[in-house]
Amino acid sequence: MVNKWGYKLPITPNDKSYRACYRATANHCLLQDISYYNCIELTGVESVLLSGLSRHTSAETGLTFAAQATITGSREGSVTFYQSGKYPFGAIGEVSFIWKPKCINGVPIRSIWLWSHPGFHEELLKELISTFNLSEMESEEPMEVSEVANEIEMKKIQLRNVPYVRTPKYSNNQGISLIVLKDTLNRFRLTGPLSQAVLSHSLKPICIDKRSQEGGSDWVNDYYFGEYQNAKVACVAQQNFWLLIKEIYSPSQLTPRIILPLTVLDPRFNMPSSRTKAVDTSSTEELIPFEGSLEAAHLESPLWSYTVRDSVTKKKLSTEQINRMRSEKLVPGLEVESLQDNVAEDIPCLPIILIQRPGSQESSKRLGYGCGWDVISPCGYAIPLWLSFVLSGARTGGLREAEAFYRESGSHPIHQQPDTAVGKAEENEKRLETTEEFFRLPPAKRRNYIKLNIPTPFYCPWSVLTKDWEGTAEFYVMRNKKILYLLHACVKKRTVDCVNLLNEIDVANGAIIPVRIDLKGKGMLDSNAHICLLHENDLNSNPLEPQKTDELHQERLNLRTEHHKLLKHLARKRYKARVAEREESSKCDKDYKQTILDHSSVNCIEEHSKTMRRLWLPSCTTIKDICSRTVFGFVSNGDYCFTEGISSGVGYVILSGLKEYLKTRITTKNVILIRCTNTDQYRLATFNIIC
């Protein structure tokens, strides 16, 4: 476990499961709890919402909040969120969103959920408050202790924004309201082709026609048989659609990012007593596309209602109550509830939202790799859902598995974009951690990066790179789809037209291009490796970086010798002061304790440490031509790739350097040189633009 972004998060499972987790994403099912992602709800007139949100996005980066594919509420969308009016600079991070389906009566008031990584949640919230000119509303009366069921501990409720009256709220005079739903919704991510089978085995939709309409006291009666006239019809349509698609082999066969609301039974009622493996029941493993989806009128979910969410959380049955219900059955141990026996009593249920993830769609990669489902549920049901998925055969993963999945799929993690505040904070944290680890080694065991000519072994100096190439220290990640596809085509196939089109690219200075790197032969790619331009004879040889003379070696030795002498001198002074104090041979009023403090070695040790760090790792002022090969990029995340069976990773290259490479490359293949931070050996690699 590790403390990150205000949460206690798991790094990795306790068992040796690195390869097993990859097999789960590729062939089975990997389960991750991403409830630390934060949700913000915006409500208001649709045109006003779109007008404000458009200041933070650009159509050049892809579909926006106003895209027809997502605005109906049938699909989840994602955008790169920027500071207001600062595109292409000022990136905050990637935000996924869900529109609440339109009402049948045509009311223009809409709601949207914005899901963000906790690393930039506060920055996103400040931007939204500033854009819509919102002010915080006074909190309402807190929930009484008597309202909470006995089985739910009040101290757990107090740590979360539950119920709705405790959630932070903001509003303005134009009818726009913002609600921070942080820690009020659970979100699980199931990755792999068998995630469909795991969900089918774990989730049992209710049979709304068999629920009692009179005398019931749960939220189902109020919602489905109350004021929402279309709710019952929508519930039946959702159940029928789920029965239709749950037999398919893989989620990648479905329409990308479709949203499926469901109301399911409490998973503890049909949870297996021991761990089983859910298997698909499809007749074929062929990935035949299934293009069906729910109608717009059937997308309504009770999860959008705060009264339903509060009711589900407050009236959740304890495990002890469920065990008592099970023991009172005629044959103890049988399931308390089934779809066929759902008439006599109303078993608790909860609303969820399923969001499909399509996985890889590249023809050159494994089709559908990374597909799966996201499950959103109300607060209080995290452990029951988690146990139900695990007992159905899902393998659990942590932050390490999430980073490995991004690398396998050839994309950059959301929180590691180098032009965002959270990305810079992550890089600084990793830089400090690796630097401290380096200096904990004795001098004889430290790798000499001066001789290797690696000025920045623990971080990527993007500002120095852009300053060397384009004269500006400010940089940004290129996300313009049109330019990325153009560069991708130029890298794939060299033509005269491509070279001419490169000259027409006119963007702001400081653009870095996302790339995927694949080593061609030996070697292991790691973070902070240099991406370099080729020389003419490098294709037929194994170039080495000439060893650089360490001019600071003798200075470090002399400084260390003098430091040891000083420490011995101070130790003798302190020893004499202690002896004099014990013997009390002097009659003067001299303060011996002050003498000991004056000759303390703490300050000189700190100064010596700072000086030695500077001599071991001198500051980097230039990077482009510091080596024998011209540097025009860095690898940000690299390791062995199980999908390709080679060492690969992702990184960025400067746009000016990429143009020079395309104009002067000596082969039709997209070959470059890679040098890792722990070696002087250059290795050949291929690269592709990440669009």
C-alpha cells in the first residue's frame, strides 16, 4: 500500500502475479478498484453548459462535450481538459464524462458527470468554478444518526460525502449548479475478454414485473412505480438488452463505450461460497461485431437520483442480517433470492451503470486487447461487489498493473502527461525517490553517469530539450489529431508530398510528439532513455558512446578527505569539552554544553552532502548535442512488453527533431537509436506516432 493523492492505494497483489495479471488482461479478467477517481456533477441549461465547457477543450484534439455520439447519454466520452483559453498550453488532464439522458418532456436542463484523476481533481474544480462564476452554497442539516441503519457504522459515513446533504455544492444566478460527488460513488474496472462472463456470473438483474407494488418500503417502489412513468419500461428494456449481450465472447464486440444502466440484486445473495471461474457460454470465440444499443428513452438510471443513492446506502443490510435470512430458509444454505422466486418478498437491490471499453482497435496490434467494463455503484457496496467479482474468477491488480497495462496498450498514463501539473509532480516525486536511492549507495557502488555522459539519469529534461531545439523552455504535448495522423503517415511511408506537407505545419514552438518505441534486438528499455538520430553507418554497426573524462573525480576525493578530517577535528573538540565538564578543573563559568553545540557536525554534514550531490550529478544546461548522437526525445515508460514479445515503451520526441529526422533519414524504415541510462551502448529501435 502507498499513500498517493489523498488515498491509501494498493501497489500490487501479495502473490507473484506480474505475468498472471497480464494473462488476465489478455485472456481472462483483471479487476481494479478505481473508486479513487473523483466525480463532479454539473447541472444546467444544455447550451450554457456547452458554452462554458467549450472554453476548456478544442475540436482539434478529437470529440468534445458536444459530440452527437455522447450528448444523448448513450456513450461515455473523454476529452483533454485545458485551462480556460490556453490551448495548446495549460493542459490539466484527461477527463471522461457521461451525459444524463434527456427527459421525455423536452426540458432543456441537463446533467453531466465529469470523472477525473485525483491528482488534478482540485485544479479541475477550480477551473469549473471560475468558468461558470460559481459560489459555494451553505451546507444543509447533516444526517441524523437514527437515519442510518444499525449495520452501517456512523464513523464510516462521516468520512465520506454521504448523504447528499453533505456534498459540497456550488451555484450561480444562471441556474448552473455543481456538486462534488467525491467518495460517493464506487467504480470498478474489469479488463479482459472474460469480464463479460464475470459480470454475468456476479450480477443478477431484478425482475421488475414480479416486484410487489403495494406495501413495499424500498426505493424500487418509489422509483419504478411512482413518479417516473417511463422507468419500468426502461428497466425491462435494459434487462432484455443485458440478456441479449451477456452471451457474447468479448466486450470488444460491442459498440465502443456504450452505457448500460441496470438494477441488480444485492450481490451477496447469489455470491458463491468458494472461488469459481466464470466461463463464457458463447458458441464461438470469433470477434463478430454486435452493433445494437439501447434507445435514448431507455437510458435512464436510478443512480442519477441522489434520493435513491442515499436510500441504497442507508438501508443496506448487514452481512449478519443476510446470514439470518439464509438460515431461515427451509433448506439453509440455498440462495435467498432467484429470478424465478421473487414474489413473496422484496429483496434489496442496487442501481449500477456499466460502461464498455473497446480495447485496442489497431490492425497491427492484438485486436480488442484491453477491452472490458467499468462498473459504477452507489457508496456502501464496494466490498460486496469486489468479493463477488473475485469469487467469480477475476484476478486483482493495483497501481503497478495499471501502469503495465498502459505500456502494453501503447498509451501514456493519465497522470503522467509531462505538460500537466500532476505529471510534473509525479516526475519530481519519482526523481527524488530514485535520487535518494542512488545516494544511499556507497561511492564505490554508484554508477558514474558523468563517464556515461548521462546528465539526467533520473528524469526527462523536457524544458532543456525544447530550449535547445526551439529556443523556448515552455513545452506542450501535441494532441492535434490532424497533425498526428499526418506525422504518422509520414513516418510510415516516405514520399515527396509528405516532406512538403511537413513544411506547412505551423504550430506554436515547444511541441513534443507522443511515440511508441520497440527495440529491434537485445537490450531492455527503461525510463529516461535517450532517443537519438542515426548516423549513416549506424545501421551496420553497434555504436558506442565514447567514455567521457570525469573531471570532478579528484575534487570529490579531496572534498571527502577534507570532510573526514573536519569531522575528526570536531569530534576531538566535543570530547575535550565533555572531559573538562566532568573533571570541573576550570573555575571559570564556561558553558561546556554550548561548546559542544558550537562544534556539532550536523551543519557541515548537510553542506558536504549538497556539494557531493552536485559533484556526482551536475546540473543539466544542454542536452541536444551533449552526446555523440543528437538527442531529440526521451522514453517516459519502458519495460518488457508481453503483447509484442520484445522490450518496448512510450515516450515523446520534439517536433523540430522529428522533422529533421524525416527529412534526412537514411532508410525507408522508421529506425532510430536508443541509449538507456545504464549503458554506453546505442541500440536500434523502431517507433510509431501515437495518434
